[in-house]
Amino acid sequence: MALLLLLQNVLFKTALRLSVTAEYWASSRKKAKLSA
């Protein structure tokens, strides 16, 4: 049970980090397009 909870926590943190990275990448691409 504890292992499942730990795995869920790791997956959640990974997903969160990926979404933050994707947001940042998308916004920096938008800025690059605007300045170009």
C-alpha cells in the first residue's frame, strides 16, 4: 500500500514537472515568434 502511494506521488510530481516545462517551452516559443 505504501509503495503504491509512493509510486503515485512520484508519478504526480513527474507529471507536474513535465506540464510546467511544457508551459514554459510553449510561452518561450510564443515570445520568440513575437520578437522575430
